[in-house]
Amino acid sequence: MSFFLVGILLWSLVIGAVVLAIIGLWKRSWKALAWSGIALLAPMALIFWGGEGIWFRVSIVLPLLLFVAAYWMKQQQMPSL
């Protein structure tokens, strides 16, 4: 039963991350993109640590891209001095 609950938790994090990423890109919100990266970090880290192939290792790139996009979007919204 606990394996089932962990699966529900991880899939809900993935779905929440996708929804937040869509909202973040649509409304140009760097906070939504950052929270999307945080939500996606745990499931992708488990895939990264558990897999042996190169495609499993590449899975960690998606949360990192979300963090980079959030940082880039925040830098564009800040007024320059």
C-alpha cells in the first residue's frame, strides 16, 4: 500500500509541475516556473539516481531548465540601474 501512495505522490508532483510550468509560461511568472522546478525535482531525481542508462541521467535536465528559465525571466522583469 505504501508503494501505491508513493506513486500517487510522485505523479501528483509531476502533474502539478506541468500545470505550474504552463501557467508560468503563459503568464510570464518566474515564481510559477521556480515552483514547477521544485515540484519536478523529486521525481526526476529518483529517476536520475535509479537509472543506469544515459536517458535516465538526462531526466534531471528538465528541472534545471525550469530553474534557468525562472532565473532568466526574473532578470528580465527587474529594472536595470
